[in-house]
Amino acid sequence: MATFSLPRESIEESFGYPVLTSRFEGQTEQRRLKSTKKLIGFRITSPALTEAGMQTYRDFFTARSGEFETFTFVSPFDGISYTVHFVGEIKSTFSRGHFRCSFEFQVVS
């Protein structure tokens, strides 16, 4: 299994729990926990890149077939190695002569 080890400028971690909320007439609601498993995700932004550097990020994404294949990612927040997959597409921007990539991972186990 591949490991994501490309440089990153910023990392955001998100976590929550899967809650099902039912709303009823009279402004009342009922909440149920669908699972006790915590949902963890990461949003990554690359540092300023050359065109070749940007292609390295795209190649890693393409080699996983986007969301299809899992890989490992070590969180800088807790040092744990997670099995993750991409969520959605990789986004590339060009500004002031440099490229940047941004993307999201979701923990699967």
C-alpha cells in the first residue's frame, strides 16, 4: 500500500460522529447515533509548486484512481498512521507564478 509523503503547507483535521437527526412538526427533533466510530478527515494544501511538482501530486492521485484505492497517511496531529482514500477531486490553482494543489482524505480504518 502506498504512503502519502508529499510536502504539504497546511493540514486541517476534521472529526465527528455519524448522527441521524429526525425533525418533527412543532420544532422537535430526535437524534440517534448511527455508529460510535469517529469520522476523521484531512484537508491538505501543497506548498508553492513548479509545474513538475504539481504533476507529482496529480500522479499520486491518478495512481490511486482517485477515490478508488486506499493508501496510508501519518497524521501530524497524533502521529497515527491511518488508512485513507481521496474524497472528491484534486484541485489545482495557479497564482503569482506558482501552482498549488488541494484535496481531502477520509479515514477508512
